[in-house]
Amino acid sequence: MHQIILIIDFGSQYTQLIARRIRELNVYCEIHPWDKLPEDLKGIKGVILSGSPFSVRSEVAPKPDLSLIKGQIPLLGVCYGAQLLAQLYGGNVNASNTREYGRANLSVVDANARLMRNIPLNSQVWMSHGDSISDVPANYKVVCSTADVEVAGFEIENENTFGVQFHPEVYHSTDGTQLLKNFIYDVCECAADWTPNAFIEESIEQLRLKIGNDRVILGLSGGVDSSVAAVLLHRAIGKNLHCIFVDNGLLRKNEYEEVLASYQGMGLNIKGIEASELFYTALKGLSDPELKRKAIGGVFVDVFNEASKTVENAVWLGQGTIYPDVIESVSGTGGPSQTIKSHHNVGGLPDYMKLRVVEPLRLLFKDEVRRIGAALNIDDKILGRHPFPGPGLGIRILGEVTKEKVKILQEVDAIFINGLKKAELYNDVWQAGCIFLPIQSVGVMGDERTYENAVALRAVSSTDGMTADWCHLPYEFLSTISNAIINQVKGINRVTYDISSKPPANNEWE
């Protein structure tokens, strides 16, 4: 049983980042919505209150009962969490004259405060708030300040309760990890025992106890999550794991053959199913993105269901669900659980299949999945693979999907992705892909006037896909790729590059 840090979520965009930072310190943590806290707090070594889009001054702001936590368990409030700890216990929180957002520097640091150990004067911190703590209760001691925010951090005397107005979990807080270390290790006295090898050993043991001699069916996609889930299950139950890899005709160039060969080389019990024509037929005449997703998902379910019938006495459905999916599905701020399920690894399987679900990765973030995969000796080609949407190229072709458009986009995509690898830029990009645009434009090729299709290249940098910035790829590289696409791919005479960030734009176009 691992020691647990409980993160109480008030709807902040940074809550998952807090959890990831703690996991990176090899300490296990869980996120719970503020209105769905665990009844049993036994085993919880510390609690962190997240930020929030709400103002603590609002009548509708979340204000949970902390009587069983404050003073009983080490407690750290971050931004809204710090303001809540001030307001609920006799302090004052007022609206700031101006919204305090962005970088600031600590002008005062109490080096003797446990929370502030090894944090230097002028350390950069990230602010994101419209309210400020103007007065703290009598037994609260200010431990750090900025030029504009006097109460940037506090501790309660003779109590393991702390608050910071800034976000230590954000990359721009340069000593934020040190602050979290101070809280996690020094105050909470956590052991750093949440490691890949420990997770693998514990998971294999638990999976064997849970599954026994039953058979498991797993839909593989070629992506990181399903691949790591498959290898972990394979380690636990061997040949009782039956993997299915469906070619929907919307994969990247040669991907079906290459991925299938990779899986077979890993010793997995896998069956490949070529079903592209079924998907093309279902997509005929459809241009609405949601209708295309539903058509792809519907055909997948049918194909997967037929394939599963060949596995006698199957009891379990393996899925590569990861922790962000779990968090969103129980979100206290109305997370879109149904949307997430409809985009899941296998598209959401119907109840009539009567399979129980096993999710070996449901406690892990994406970067943890990669570390587990590395510890399982999974090939870097799979672990380092960019995220690829479940509906594949079907949602990277704007408008109706046809076999001809897919073939063109596969060629374009291959030139772009292989070009990134050749230029040693692939690992600098979180996700890259090409979009087939529903327009034609005039061009000149040789002495001939052309009227052909346009494509958009998209490359973003990110940590988890929740936010992303467009990649500033070298102009020379983009020029080379554009020339290669136009010269080598018949039907394309114009290449554009997408320089929008998320938000407001999504990583995918549909």
C-alpha cells in the first residue's frame, strides 16, 4: 500500500500538473473533486488544495468542510486553496486592482520556514489570480512576498498547514519543484516508493489475482497506451491475452503491416484484421465530423465484436485507459465523461458483449506510461510515437473521406513524419500530422496551370495535450518538406503550416 497525497480539485486548469509533479517525485497521489472526497482518510500523508476559476468571495464558490483535514493532516493550499485557508479562518481576501497573471519574483523569503527551504531570494514564480489575501489570521505567518503580493505564502504556527498564492507546479515557477519537495518529503515525510519497477511488480501480481485463468481481449491501436497495457497484461497472463489490431483503412502509410510485425516480434498473441472497405463504405457521403466519428466507431465495434467471437470463453476486455480519462469522468466541474468514453481506445463497446473491463494503466499519466513502457523494454519506436487520433486520418480529411483522399494524405503524412525524423526534429515535437483541406487552388507546374488540392501541416509542443503551442520548425525544413510534397504527391499544389495554439485551436482540426 503506497502512501497517498490527496489533491482536492476545485476546477483549476493546473490540477493535473500538480499531480504529475508529485508523481515525478516518486510519490503516489490521487485527484478527487472537492464535492466527492474519500470517506476514509486513513493512509493519506498530505492534502493539497488546488487553484480554481472561482473567486473565494463568490457565494457559489466551492467551500468544502476541512475539519477532518486541517490540523490533522499536513495541508498545502495553492492559489485558490491558499485564499480559502485564509478566508475560512478569519483572514480577508479582496479583489486585486489588476489581475495578477504571469511571472513574478520573490522579494522576501523566510529561509527558516520549512516550506521555503533552499528557495533563493528573487526566485521566479507564476501568478494566476484576480483576488489577493489582504489580511491573514492571527496565527498565520507570512513566509514569502513579491513586490506586488505581500502574502505570497504563509504557514500556520504550530500546525502543518501552508498556503502559496502562486503556482509551484507550473514550469515557470523555477523553484516550484523544490517547494513541493519540501512539503512532500519534509512535512509529509513521504517515502519515494512510486517507481516504474514497483508499479510493474505490483500490477502483475494484482492482474494475476484479478483475472486468474480467464481470457482477455485487447484492441491494439499501435499507440503507447494500448501497447504498454498489452505488454503488462502479457507479463501477467501470457497466452490468455488475445490482441486484435484492426486496419480501418485510415492508418498512416504502411502502418498496419509495420505495427503488426512489431507486435508479433514482441511475442504478443495478436490477430490482424483488414477491414478498410467496410469503413470506406460507412463513411461514404459523410462530411460532418461527429457523424464520421460515429460511423468509424460503429464499424469498429462490429468488426471487433465479430473478431472477439473467435476467442472462446473470453471474460475480460483490456483497455488502455489512463488517469486523465478517470479524472475527467468523475470531474466535480461537470467533466465530459460521455465524450471521453466515445473516444476511448476501442470506441466504446456495447453492453451486449458482456465483457468485464480491466484497465492496468488507469492510475498513470501519459509520461508515466512511457516510463513504465521503458522499464518493460518496449521498443522506442512505439514509446516515442506521437499521439494519433482513434479515427485516424478520417478526421484529418475535412469533408467526405474517400480511398483516393486517404492515399494522398498517407503520402503527404509520410513525407512530413519521415522528414521530421531525418532532420532529428521528431522528438522535439509532441504531435505532428497533416490535414487534407476541402479546397482547391490555382497553381503552376511546369508550363501548365493546375487546380489541385491544398494540405496543412500541423506540429505542436506540449506535455499532455491539454494545452499546446505550435512548433517553430525551421523555415528551411518547412521549405524542403513543402517542395517534396508538391513534387512527389500528385494532386497537391499548395502546402500551408498551422501556427495556431491550443487554446483556442485544438490540436486536431476535427
